[in-house]
Amino acid sequence: MPSHSLPPSIPPPASRLVLIVADGLRADSLFTLSPFPLVPSSPAIPAPHLRQTAATRGAFGISHTRVPTESRPGHVALLGGMYEDPSAVTTGWTANPVNFDSVLNQSSAAFAFGSPDILPIFTRGEGGESEKIRTWMYDESEEDFTRDATALDVWVLDRLGELLRNATEDERLDAQLRGGKVVFFLHLLGLDTTGHSYRPHSKVRLPPFCSLASSPQGRNTCATCKSSTGLYIIANPKK
């Protein structure tokens, strides 16, 4: 897709962007004390790291979406800066009939990890699959709406960890990761998948919520991203 962007008038705040989307993360679950009242002995603040970051070290806001409030149109708005094309309803919201630009497409290189329902949206262009966007996706069968879906988020963090470790032995990959205009996109679907089958404040939804910010693996991954001077953003595309 041809580029129509304007030359930047000010230098960017970071050389690399680390975009972590917690799909299905409700604002009330993050900012309300004891958001799981039906779960005995549940923590008053189940995601202390996210709450503290938003309150003391980061900027945050609550988005207001347009229908349909699904993952796909939310990510199109988040990364493409536009609402989903209305004619996409004719494809069951599985494909956007109109080609659109995105943050990933404007990067020098993008590394995306997550759901096969989301990532392919941003790799298709006029010339076919994008060569600058590399994707790691689990199988669709892993999106099991009948059980705790924490494993989906762990899978994403594992793949990112493997990429960073591979860079220690691959000079070309290491140089690419340290270059400018590089984007890392992590789509965490665990909360959304669990929320489709269970109540928002149910016991089954608590483990993926806590693991999102409290697992040692998640903290180590975030620390690696921060040390690479990336811009760390946590976003929720849905209400």
C-alpha cells in the first residue's frame, strides 16, 4: 500500500513501540476495588502493576466504541485509526473489503503475536501478504471458550521470549530489533475468551486477569521490552 504519511515535525518519544492489547479487559475490573465480589478471598486489586502504572507513571483513558463491539473492528480502529468499513458485515466481519493503512504497515519491521482472528487483518495488502510484518499465531482450536484461557496469553509471552533469545545468537535479527520504527504487537486474548462463556466477575475469569500483570513470566517480558527503550502501552479495544 502506498504511503501517504507526513514527515514528522518532532522526534518520536521512542525508537520502538511495544503495543500490548489486553482484549476484554474491563475498566471497572481494573479501577474498582474488589472487582470479583463473588469469589471468596479474591484480591482487592487483582492487577496491582497495571493499576499503579496507570495511576503514577502512565497516561490512560477509557474508550467509547462503535458497534459492533467485537475484537476485530476494535483493533482496526486501534491500529488503523479508522472504524471498520460497514460493508464488512457482508463477510461476517471476517474480512475488511477496503484496504487500509496501519501502524504495523508504517513500521520498518513489525513482530506480531496472538490470535489468528486478529493478526491476518494487518498483513494483507495490495501486493498480498506483507513482508515487513512477521506473525506468530496459535491454532484456532486453542481458542476454547469452555475453559480458562490463560494459556493463550502465556503462549504469546513465550513466543516473544523466544524471539528475544534468538536475537542474542543472530546478529541480523538483533540489529533489526534494535532499529528505529520497530513495532512489537502482543494480542492477549485470554480475558476475552473466558469472558464469553462466564460472567465478568466469575471465579474462572480471575486467573487470566491476575496472570495478565502478576505472573513472573509477564513481568520479565515487560522488563525486557522496557530495557530496549520501547514505548509500553496497554490498551483495550472493547467496552
